[in-house]
Amino acid sequence: MHLESPGMTKPIFVTKPFLPPLEEFTPYLQQIWDNGILTNCGPFHAELERQLADYLGVSHISLFNNGTIALVTALQMLAGEGEVITTPFSFVATAHAVLWNRQTPVFADIEPGSLNLDPDRVEAAITPRTTAILPVHCYGNPARTAAFQDIANRHGLKLIYDAAHAFGVQDASGSVLNHGDLSTLSLHATKVFNTLEGGAIVSHSAQIKDQIDKLKNFGHDGETSVVATGINGKMSEINCAFGLLQLKYVDAAIARRGEITAAYRTGIDAIEGLDYLSPALGGTKPNYSYFPILVRPDYPRTRDDLFHHLKANGVHPRRYFYPLITAFEMYRDLPSASAANLPVARAMADQVLCLPIYPDLDDGAVARVLDLLQAP
Ligand SMILES: *Cc1c(COP(=O)(O)O)cnc(C)c1O
């Protein structure tokens, strides 16, 4: 047996996947063993698509084996050749999906309050080659959806949301996933709701869903016909079963994230030089998927100093999203990656720090994190 030495405290990581009780998963496995269907859109796949559409409040959803392939497929469906305007302040998969389609990413700056793509900067970046806009609902805070739809309409552009952080998020109109032409989700282990690995595309008609479902199955249209250069984007029955079980716990998981968020906010209100994003940004039903703070110049430590200080004390936050996507070698020579084009994103990437947040994080651990922030 491993005994912890006195004074040793367990490390606190930025996230920890939620695992339902193991014994509750065995009946699902038994069913898979009994019917012998492992993948290729079997019964659990159909059931998870049905339950997710219902839970999320969307009309059509297509499951994928991960969020990146979902994003690649969404852009393949709609964007064609040309330029896709997106944010540098995101996980690198957002821009990689554009490159995988041989499209050109064009980066526009973000807003300092929300860290989401700035509609005015997007509009200024439109050229005759622009085909689509790809905003991210960063940290689950809805992007400026009305402004983006207006721009897309006026310029005849497609609008695809990388909603990887926005599972379950609603605004005044309902699910945030109903905006734009398509929205993609990531159901990766680190996200609010996970199927181990997984992703999805939300669409608005049976016909579009049918096209997406062909693309995720090699472009097959029946046994002897292939109509598009599709990929293998199918989610296996084991992943779907895990999702069905996980879905029973997701409301409780989000509720606990909400409690942790409230505790962090109260603690940070009392700390000079640290800010969090306005609670008003989270929509009418937030998912509390991340807890980013901004380490301002009047805080006693720089962001990187604080990051290393916390790690030295067993707390492991993450600097999402530092470095910016535009710092990576496949992007940094693009004209839109220049420092002059992205002043806000660059400043924010140097201040942001995402604190640990996950359903199993207990009050004691939250207090430990706050203590370290208070007495730097
Ligand atoms: C997680 C994530 C992805 C990629 O999803 P995977 O399921 O890991 O492939 C894409 N975009 C953003 C913003 C993400 O956070």
C-alpha cells in the first residue's frame, strides 16, 4: 500500500476526466458482446445521436471519432478552396482543420473582454477569396453570433463554429449550437462531456446530416457507390455506450463546475491584479468548462512566474491559449499572423491562466489554489 508522507499533498491538475462507476458500464459492454456490433453506426450510435440531440436541443447531430475530424469534415462540406477567417486564440486543431482542407487560414484579432473573435476585425479581413468564418466559443462563452451571422449574410460567407468548448451552453435563443451553418463539438476526455475520444457536427437539416454522414464513412453512398473523398470519422459502439452512461451524470458534473466557479470568483474578487472573465459572457446556461484568469501587470508576479510558482506547489494550471496558434511554424509566416495584426490576442496570451476545474475537485483543493494565488 502506498502511504502519503505527512506534508505531501496530491497534485491538482487542470482537469480530470469524469468517470462513472465502472459497474454501471458492464451492462453496456455485455450488450456489445451479445450483439457483436463494434462500430459502423450500430444501435448505441443511433441512440447516442438521438439522446444528444434531445439533451442539447438541436435537430440533427452526427457523431465523429474526434472533434478534429468533425471540424475537418465541416470545412470540407462548406468552405471549398479559399480563405477561412478564424481566431489565433484557440487550440491548434482549429487552424489545422483549415490546412487539412488546403484552405488558407486568415487570423483576425480577438476582443479583450471575451477573448473571442472580434466581428469588426473579421469583417476587415474579408477578401474576394474568403469563403467562410470559423469562430470559436472560447471557454464555452458564446461568440458574437448575431454579428457573425450578419457579416456572413452580407458577404455570402459560410459560418462554421468550433464549439468544442460549448457542450450544453445556451443563450437567449436556446442551444448555442444552433447558430451558423454548422457547429462542431469535441467529446474528448478533457471536455465537459466525453466519449473518451469523440466529436460531432450539429446541422440544421436531414439532407445536410445525410451528406455529413456519408463524408464520415469514406464518402460511401450505398454498397457500390462512392460520391465524395470522405474520411473514416465513425465513432465506435464502445465510445457511444460510454457517452450514453456519461450523459446521465453530465448535469451533476456541470452543477459542480458551477459551484467551483462561484468559489473561484469570490476568492479572486479579493485579489488585486487578478481578473476573471465577466460571468455575463457565459450565456443563459453556461457549462463552466474552463476557469481562465488574467494576470494583470499590477499582480506581484508575471503570469509565467505565477504558473511556475503554482506548479512548484503541486497545482498544475494551463496557459490556454499560449502560445497563440500564429506562433507555430506552419502559421507564423502568414501575413495575418503578424504581431501588428493581433495586438489583443498577443497581450491576452501573455496574461491568461486556466485554473483547475473538474467535477471531482473538492472544496479543499479549491481553497488551496486560492491560498497560493492570495499569497504569491
Ligand atoms: C479539443 C478541441 C478541439 C479538438 O478536438 P479533439 O476531439 O481533441 O480532436 C478543437 N478545437 C478546440 C477549440 C478544442 O478545444
